[in-house]
Amino acid sequence: MRDPTSSIWLKITLRTALERDCVQAYGDAMVLKNILKERMDHHLGHSR
């Protein structure tokens, strides 16, 4: 990832994920996506 606007956290996380089993890394990424989406929805007042 060479995008200069990407956070250090994202670059480190991606580098770490690429060293893992791709199926497990993908599964963990989906869990993280869901958690962050719920947090964002709550923050923006979009409750389900």
C-alpha cells in the first residue's frame, strides 16, 4: 500500500494480514467491518 493518505494503523494491519492465512484474515476483516459499521451507525444515529 503506497497511498500516502493511508493511516499507519491500516498499513501495519494490512501487512500483518497478508502474512496470515487468507481465509482467516478475511473472516477477521469481516468481523472488524461489522463492528466498525455498527459503531458508525450508532454514532450517526442510524439504529436498526
